[in-house]
Amino acid sequence: MKYVIGVDGGGTKIEATAYSKEGKPIKTSIKGFGNLLNNKEKALDNIVNSIKEIIEFLSKDELVNIYLGIAGSEVGDNSKLIKKTLKEKLNMDCVVMNDSEIALKAMLKGQDGILVIAGTGSIALGIKNNTKIKCGGWGSLLGDEGSGYKIAIEAIKRMILEEECSIKKSKISKEIMKKLSINSVDEITNFVYSSTKDEIAKLTFIVVKLSEEDDKISKEILTNEGIKLAKTTINVYKKLKLESSSIALVGGVIKNSNILREAFENHLRKNINVKEFIDEDVSPTMGAYYIEWGMEE
């Protein structure tokens, strides 16, 4: 049975899935993070091992192609490095793209539109008549508005503000300090500068939880980041000169925070013509199927 492998790699995990020509998932492998900006050696090992697990389960001879959507692959020579590593370790060729591209193919089933990813990192990608426009996705140091990482950093900055301005500790500060088992705000720098992007982003759940308990500061952080993410999406819309567009949504942050999601959608509806928000539970790896065989239907 002929099959393709789709790989989706972000700041938290790698998911690799084999699909038959009928679009049926055959085998899935989950490993650690795939973003080379976190740690190149570990990310490459995770990518290789996820694919290796599948080809050891299925016949390598029946493999048609491998499509990898990897966050950070467009930075520097990361794309070439991924291809080179797979050739050396598995003696296989592959197609590498940003994780947003493979997710867009999966969510929009090959149709034009915009995909917004807000997980550990964030990005907006649009396609119109084979023209691709990306906004956001500049990484944790330069962007990632509306991402789990940026939300966590904003919460940590609030801790610092309270410390320096002698403001009474907020619920956010208390919860983060409790989670990290630290007794002083001064200790937060050690956590930030010794942790990976995804480890920092995990603090987002505290902000989301408190927002659901009507905590003002948490709600402000999520609302602000939702609007920033919407503005990134609007930039894609305008660059593609779209008259209307479907908006596909991917990522734990945009799906798990009602406040961020509401701020995001409201800002978009006020500024552009949104056909619909697509929030289906579709694995981005399904994009490999649409790229290879979807257009044959």
C-alpha cells in the first residue's frame, strides 16, 4: 500500500503520520519538540526518530514522499540541515516547509484562505492563487504575538513590574512562584534564561485559568495578545488583497483561551470580511495527503 508521511513539528512536540492514498491515517509517532531554534541536535533527533518509527512499522518501499512542516525551518540553513540529516540517517529525501504551510493545506483542504497558528509560537499564513504571504513567525525574540510563550513572558514581566514598583503581589505572581517553587521574584530570571521556549510557554495555563476566574490582569494579557494576533492576520489579508477569507485556527492557545479567542475574532470581524472560522480537529500532518494526492480527487 502506497503511503506518504506528514510531519508537524513545533516548539512542544513532533507528530508524524503515514497516510494511504485514500487519506486514511495508518501509523502515528509522537516525539519531543521539532523546532530547531530550541535546540538543533535534539530537534533533529526527534524528527528522525518520529519518521524512523513509521518506516520500521511500514514497508519503506511503499513510501511515496515525506512532507515536513517544521517551525523555524525557514530560518538560516535549517531546511537544508533537516534534508541533509534525513539523507544521512535514513537515506531518504523529503520536502521541508514551515509548519504553518502543512497545517494550512490540512485545514483548508487545498483551498485559498488564511491559517493562524497560536501554540507555543504563533504565525499567520495566507494563500491566494498559489501566492503565499506570511506574517508573524519571527520567533520568540522578535515576535510570536498571541503565543503561549509571549503570554507567559507578559505574565513574568508583570511579576517584575510589581517587584520594582512595590505593588502588592497579584494572583499571577503568586501562582507562578508557587508553580516554579521560588520564594523571590529575583529567582525568575534563572528560570527564564535556563528554560526552553516550550517550558516557559507552559506557564500560560496559569494565565488562562485565572482569566476564567475573572482575574483582571490575566484577562488584560489575553485580550491584548488576542488583538495583536488579529492584527498579524489582518496584515496577511491586506497583503494578499483578499475581499473575504476563511480563517483556519490551529494551536492550543487559541483553542483553549476563550478570552483570547473572543478578542481575536471580534477584532477581525470589525476590520475584515471573514467568511468563517474553521476550527476542525484536523492534524496538520494531513496536509501531506492533500499536497501529494488531494488535488487528484
